[in-house]
Amino acid sequence: MQKYSLKNIEKISGGDHDFVLSIIETFKTTTPDYLNQISIGIEALNTNKIKHAAHQLKPAFDIFEMNVLSEKIRQIEMECEVKEPNMESIILNFKIVEKEIMEILPTL
């Protein structure tokens, strides 16, 4: 099973290879920062910080067709919106997302 796809990016690029490379580079530089923000939020039990960073990752995961990761990041965001968030669930989903992203980034 493929973990990501460039089809959407290639489609919106209109054949502009530099645009595709720019999107990939932006993803590679910003995603680790957002993952770090989620990690910091988890350590501080700051669901607002976690939710904000998770929200920022959704469009990128969607455009790269990272469907499993899109679902996990949405679960994290939704869990942060409830009155008593399940931190175990947030941590479990975050570990899955973080592991997958760290495997994907070098392949982009």
C-alpha cells in the first residue's frame, strides 16, 4: 500500500515541476515543526496547542493523499475538542503519525 501520492499536487501544478518540488519542500520543512508542537503540547497537556498543530497538518496530509494519517490527525484534533480529552488516545495516534511521517519524509 502506497503511503502517499503526488497525483493531487501534479494535477494542480499544471505540469509545473518547480511548483511540485516547492510543495514537497514546504511539507518536508513544516511537518516536523508541527509534529514537534504536538509533542510539546502532549508533554504540557495543552490540548489547544495539540489541536492547533494537528489542524495545520490536515491539508498537507490530504493533498498528499495520506489517508491513514489524515484520519489519525483528525482523531487527534477531535479528541482535543471534548471536555475531557483521552490523552492516551491522542498519544497513541500521535505516535502512529510521527512514525509514518519519519519514514515518509526521506522518500519525498
